[in-house]
Amino acid sequence: MNELRPKLFDVMKGYTKEQLIKDIISGIIVAIIALPLSIALAIASGVGPEQGLYTAIIAGFFISFFGGSRVQIGGPTAAFVVIIYGIVEQYRTDGLIVATILAGIILVIMGICRFGSLIKYIPYTITTGFTCGIAVTLFVGQLKDFFGLEIASVPSEFLNKVIAYVQNISTINLTSTIIGVVAIIIMLFWPKVTDKIPGSLIAIIITTAIVYFAKLPVNTIGSVYGELNSAFPTFHAPALSMKLVQEMISPAFTIAILAGIESLLSAVVSDGMIGDTHKSNAELIGQGLGNIFSGLFGGIPATGAIARTAANVRNGGRTPIAGIVHCITLTIILLVLMPLAALIPMTTLAAVLLVVAANMADWTSFFRLCKTAPKSDIIVLVATFFLTVFFDLVVAIEIGVVLAALLFMKRMAETADIKAWKYTDSPDITPGEAEKLRDIPHSISVFEICGPMFFAAADQIVNINSHHHTKVVVIRMRSVPAIDASAMHSLHELADRAKRKNITLVFSHVNEQPMHVMEKDGFVELIGKENFHENIVDALDYACLLYTSDAADEEDSVDLGGRRIVKKKKKKISSNWRS
């Protein structure tokens, strides 16, 4: 159970006053960083600005308290914007709450079932594809507010959104655009002044002051959303129905997978920064609890935020106390300073997210993969990207994972191979090959299987052939790491045909997993334990002994390691024992 115990309980042993001070300072700084991002991401997701703070406070607390990382900072992230926007547009707030809670439950179950290590099996091509797709969608989604376009309702579909922008380009607000450009310039150049205070906060303060005091005709949070709620979030039970739950299952799984991937990726990055090791399953449980309570208190989906976590580490945070302080600080801001947030220009928040979108997309890796990756990986990458952009993230991940799995199985099936050993007197043998081959009688056929034997490659087993005078078939399996039920079915078919033709099957070097499957299946008992050998030398010696036991049936003679066997000719059997 230690794997599931929150990291907080481990790090409090030997906790010092000095570290407490560092954690408090870091938590306050991270809260300042999280403030504009939480508000901006909430608005971009189609919900109220205060809901972003609710998420950072509630989910952030549970992620820090129950999570498996020392320094993880939880809250809303850009990865969820696309999927949340789609849910809100179709199912409203109740649908989002249900999806968020369900995603949290799924994450908790994944953690309890020790699925933390399985997240790594999500292909890099899929994560790169949907991350770049999200970045494009997020970027385009901010253009309305950035340019101050007068559009009553922006479509959720990518193409329809672009068309709406083009049709309403004449409504562009130059003042709003200039303010947005000023905000971007501040964010780009402020890190050269200091990295202690985020450029996004400075951009918000400066542009808000300009718009307020100059009374510029620019939309603000207050003019769009009205008076903001500055009270602490209250418990909100969702309006549940079986139909709504069924409809939200698929988006919930997508949210859970995204949350799991991003949080564990963030944990891995932070591990490298502080020289620690996170508990992946405890982290999933913490993420799950964070999302459950975020939904119950009016928040949106949350996960570990890489940028905020990295900022926590850089500012001295080393325990979950820093994440808890970050939540307390945001609570104070919510209760005291929230009315001031109504003055923030919408174009500034759009500018903040434009920069976030530009930074989250790893286009270098995207184009490098397009140039250097195998064709199957490129297909998955490009398909996931375009599905994310033109459809939605649910479809992109579902099809991306299925497509990656199918292409992987095809690639694995192609690596599986069955080769027949050549005889020393074969006409296509070169002098160099003949010296390396063991001299075995033609009544013994040797086949070597290479690669995993699973359902996509099982048909190759059935294709094992032998000539008309074969008495023994030796199957060498030293290069078979695993076997599944489909391959076992093929082996049974092989054994049945061999029995009908009086051919003995002998197995060499069966590895642990295949042998376990064979024993459990009853195949070893069917073939006979005496027909299984540890190496090819023993298997061939045994096969030769079986051959000599029938020597009286042939009239020819053959050399078996110094022993000359006289054989009498018997009735000829079929040239293909598979028939």
C-alpha cells in the first residue's frame, strides 16, 4: 500500500522551518502565475472566469494533498479547453460536472488498479499529435477576443469558426487589437527583466490600467460576464440521469487519459529537476480526487500543470505544502480581489492564451517525426493532429490509439517469421553454409520460429510444411518471447495434422511464458513432456533416436553421428502432410 500513500505523508518526516519558508514563498509565486491562466483558460473553455479559480483551489488542494509527487501543482490546463468547450456547448454545465466527476472516478480506479505505469504505453506520436492539434484549436479560438470581432456566437467546429471570422472580419476592433499586441510584447520581453514575476501578470496589470484610465472601447471580463462571484465555491450536486451519464462516459475517459498523461509527464519532468521519484498510482488517485471535488464545487477538469510545477521547483518548493499554499493564496485573491478581475480586457486574456498555445505545441518534434519516423508512426501522428483540429479530442484519441495498436500489431506480425533449416546436400547451399550446418537425415525437418506468436502472426504456424518422408518435425522456439491463445490454437491444428500423418513434434528451447501457456493449455501433456528439450542439440539427438527406431522401414542407409543405419523402403506417404 506504500505505492498508494500520498507523498505528503512521506516528506513530512524531518520537515524543517527553512523548507516551510521556501514552500510558502514558492506557493505564493505560483499562485500569482496561476491567477491569469486559470481565468483565461476558464473563459476559453466556455465557462465563467471564477470557475477557473475554483478549479485551481479545489482540485489543486486535493492533487497536492493526496498526490504522488513532491512538487506537483494542479489546476486547469490548455489541454482540456477543446473538450470542455464542446461539452459545455452541447450539454451545458450539468454535462461538464458529470464528465468531470466521472473522469475523477476513472482516475481513482486506475490508481487503485495500479495502472500508473500503463500510461507510458500511450505512443509519443499520439501525444505529440493531439498536443499540436490542441494548440492550433486553442490559438484559433482566441482570435475573436484578440481582434475584438463582433460575433454573437462562435461555432465550436474549427472550419465553421474560421468561416465566421472571415465573414465578420469587417468588425475588427483596432483598439482591442493594439492592446492585445502590447500584451504579447510585454510577455515576450518581460522575462529579460526578471523571471520571478510572470510576464502574463505584468501584461494584465499594464493593459488593464491603460484601458481603465483611458476609457478605451475594449471589452472586459465585466462587460461580457457581468459581476463576478467573489465567494468561496459551494457544494453543487449534479442533476444526474442515466442518459447523461451514458453520454458523458466517452468524454470522461478522454479527460481521464489526458489528465493521467499530462500529470505523470509533469511528475517525471519535476523528478528530473529535484532528483526524486514520484508515485504514479498515488498521483492518479490524487488527480482523481481533485477532479471529483472540482466537479462537486463548480470547477472544471484539472491535471498537473507542467509550467506551474516547474515554476514551483525553480522558486524553492520541495513538498506538497507549496501546492497547498498556492491554493490558500488563490482563495484569498478570490475573496478579496475578484471584483478587480472584471476590469481585465478580454483581448489581454486572449493574448495570454495565444502565447500559451504557441509554447505548448512542440512543432520541432512534430516536423522531425514527419521526416524521420516510420510510415506507420507518421500516419498516427498526422491522423491524430487533424482529427483533433477538425473533429474533437475524443475522436482523435480513440481513433489514434486504435490506429496505433493496429499498425503496431501489423509491424509485430511482420517481424514474426518461421524459417526451415537447410540440409547439407541442398542444391542452393554454398560451401561456406555447408560447413556451418548440422548433418541431419531428411526424415527430420527443423523449423525455427522468431518473434512473438500472437493472433496477428498465428497463421504462420499453420503454414509449416514438410516433405513426403518426414518422420519428425523439430520446432525451435528460443526466439519466441511470448505466445497467445490464437497461436496455441494453431499449434493444436499443427499437432492434429502431424498425428494423422504419424509425424512426431519435438520442441526446443521453449521460453518461460510460452511454456507456461502450453502447460496451462494442456499442450505439453498432449505432445508429451519427453518431446520438449532445453536446447537444439538435445532436441536433434532425440529426433535422431526417434528416426532410428523406424530405421527398419527404409532400405537406404544414413550416417547418424558415426552410427550407420540400414533402412528398408516403406510405402510412400503424401508429399504434403497438411493436406
